Amino acid sequence: MIYLIGGAPRCGKTTLAKTISKTLGIPWVASDTLEAIAMGYTSDKDFSKRFPKTIIRKKTKYSNDLMYNNYTSNQIVSVYIKQSQAVWKAIEMLVESELKEGRSYIIEGYHVHPQLVINLQKKYGKKNFQSIFLIKTNIDNILRNSVKYADRNDWFVKRTADKDTYKKIATMISEFGRYFNQQARKYNLKVFKMDVNFKTMLSKAKNCLVRGTT
């Protein structure tokens, strides 16, 4: 079984992946790792087209303040979506390899989109996948909890000097969450809103994936 966990940043994807990994005793990988591999095999000519979020990050010196002052939340969501598609082939290759070996695996990250899930189901069989999408849309909740629970090395805090930028990031996460919700509903895929009662919702999401129950 391949477990796919998608959604916007800071919605609990990694926490859920670690929990399921421990429960089932199977490995997990963040799609960010696969992104790094895909980047390494992308030519300089194609890089800016395939990885626009990374280009923007470099242009704004990896500063959230510069990035969110120079680009709207809608523009940032757009480059997240575009960049995620550049990693879909790497995700598919991992899926194919693990299915051939008869192994279960967990893949989590913002690169896991509803369209990718449908593509994989069509190619390798729906029975081989369990998928879920975690989202947050309440800006105040995102803002409050992201600052409260972030450690000093977290990108949300580490790359932000101006506290006013936090709300801009939260707005982007909310918009990205609405995008995932719309796309997942389009394909009748499972979505969990993590805005309130996070631990309870995390437990429900785990049961949904592992036991097929909500």
C-alpha cells in the first residue's frame, strides 16, 4: 500500500506521516527530498521553468519578508503548484519501485496533489493507494499556531524578521488550503481541516488512512 499525504505547508503532513510510519512500521519520505533529487537532474535551461518557487526564493535572498512583500499570496501559491508538478515524475518512480517490490511506503508533502493521486490510481490501480489531504483555511488560527509551535530553525520564523509578514504567510497557506480542498472535492478525495482540535483531527486522519475509517 502506498500512503499519500498532501496539502499546504504547516497543516500536519509530516506529523501524520511520522505517526503512521511508527504505527505500521513502514518508511516515509518528504516530497521535498524527491524535489532536491529532481532539481539535481534538471538542466540549467529548464530549471527556472520547472522550479519557479526556488528561483523566487533565491531572488528574495531566502527572506520571507522580501518574498511576501514582492509577491502576492496568489502568485506564491501559483509557483508552489507549478514547482510541485516538476516532482510528480520522481514520486511516480518511487511509487512504481515500491509497488514492484511489494513494499508499503508513505509519501508526504505539498507536491502531492489530487490530480497526481488520480493519475497514479489510474496507472497502478486504485486498490494500491490510500490518500488524504490536510488543510487549514483560518488565517488567525494559522498565524497563532505557526508562531506558537515553531522552533527557531523553522522556516516560518527563521526567515522572518518583520512580524507583519507572518500574516501574509498565513494568508498564502489559507489560499493554498482552499485550492487543495477544491481539487480534492472535485475528485472525491478525503480532506481533513486541521484548524481546530488539531490532535483529534490528526487521530481521525490517521484512522482514515490506516483503517479506512473517518
